[in-house]
Amino acid sequence: MTQAAIRASYLWMVNGEIPARDSRRERGGRIPGTAGQPAWSITRCDPAPVPVLIAAPHGGRIYPADLAGRMRNAGTASLRLEDRFTDLLAEAISRETGATLLIAHAPRAMIDLNRAPDDMDWDMVAGGAPEGRVRLAAGQRARSGLGLVPRRLPGMGELWRRRMTAQELDARIEHVHRSYHSTLESALERLRDQWGSVLLLDLHSMPPLGPKRGPDAAPDFVIGDRFGSSCDSVLAAMAFDYFTAIGRRAAHNRPYAGGYVLDRHSAPARSFHAMQIEVCRTAYLDSQMREPGKGMAAVVRDLAGLVRRLSSVLAAGRSVPQAAE
């Protein structure tokens, strides 16, 4: 990165003004059951103005007719499975900050990008596990009904009218899951090579965790760092300090510590940091939690400020300041 580019990025971090750069969007993967609809899109500048990538793995809202037809209650189930409109949140934050942006368009009902490919309930597949594939014990998420392909939701029971075939599952894994994570890995490596360190902000949303008033008011945000293993503790501490300073309540790892995305793509010792951000849906959606609400602009503003704050540390040419300094 040239000295001029570095100076422009630092001026942006101080003044909040994005340096002039051309951004481009690429689309890839394929949503099975559609006429070639892309499974994801990535938007980035070259060079990147900040060492941050924002991802929205549960923001997909393209439902093939066959998939929706298999669901017992497509409208309600899809609404509960989605991290509703986190794709719009992520896009707006990216525009404000210049952060690289990766958005999933395939819905979580089809395949969960925050689950490992082997975290599958094979009873959902006609014929069970294909021959030659080791049938591993289902993970905790799959046993609870929220594995690689969600099976059930509390209060709703089974989501599907019939089982899928092994070929259908393989197509989802190949064209959506594998494609998305390969793209994410490459984008993070590119940012790390440019800046020396990189931070993945994996953006999710959550139902309200309790009342919003009183001394024990429920948080607006939950910061997940896999209990300290997915990013440097200084970055997590800075995030908490930032939320406190702007008057937002935040919790740490409970009840959401992060999942497969953080496990796969974080490596703090090699300057790959990853943090999951859960946003309470009441903070940015309407009262029915179906459409964008009046709080969306404020959440975008606050998360853009978080990106700037964390970027200012990472952009210094090292991951975090050392304790002795």
C-alpha cells in the first residue's frame, strides 16, 4: 500500500470521510432451484480503505419455489430463520466505511453458512448418509434442529414436508456453502496481505433477550469471540468500550459466542481476527420485526463507528497495541 493511500485512510478514520476509490461487486456461486441466481455477492475497493470485512451469512432472502413449497409454514419459518435484513444493514455500513462486504443471497432455510458441512442430521436425507461418507455423530446444533440444514424450530416442530435427496444436499454444499467460504477465505487473505492484519465482522441478528428498561435491561448487541479464541482481547475490549461510550448495552459471548464462521476463518496468531456481532431485531426493525424500522439508521451509524474505531488499531501496521507501550 502506498504512503499516499495510507495517509488517505488515516484521514478518513479521523474525519469520517471515505477516500475516493472505485468499488466493484462480484457475484458467484449458484442457488440450486433457480435460473442461475448467485448464492453470494462481494463488494470491495482496490486498494481496500480499511482492514475490515463485513459478512452477512444469514441475510439471504431468495427462496426457490420448490424450496418454499416443501416448507410446512414457509412465511413464518423463513422469517424466524433469517437474520432479517442484516444484508441491508451490512450494505449500509459498508457504504459508510468502505469495508469489504460479503452477503449471502441463499437463505438459511436452504443451508446454514454458520455450520460445518458435517453438522448434518442425516435423517433429513432420503437413504441417510451416502455410501462412502462417514456418518459422524450429529453435533449439538443438528441435534437441536439447527444444523447444516435446519430441521425444526421451537414452537413450530418439523419445518419440511418431505426429505431431500443426497444429490440436492451435495448441490447446496458445493454451490452455496463451499463457494461462500472459499470466497471469504480469499478476501480475508487479500486484506491481511495488504494491511498486515484483518478483522472479520460476522453480522447476525437476534430476538430480544428481555426487557429493554431497568438496571438489568437486555443488550442491543452481543459480541462473540469464541470465548477469547477468535480475536485479540484488546479488540473485544475496545468494542465494549465503544458501545458503553455511545450508550448501547452489549453482552459478551452469552448467549451467542459465534459458530463455524469464526472457527474456520479466525487465526489471531496469524493476524486473522474474527468477531460475531448480534444485533437485537427490535433495534432496527419495526414492531412486528418484519420490515426496516426507524432505528435502522442509528444502528448503521453506531456500527459504522465501531468499524472506524477497530480499523484505526488494525491499520497501524500491527494487530493491537502491546501492553508495554
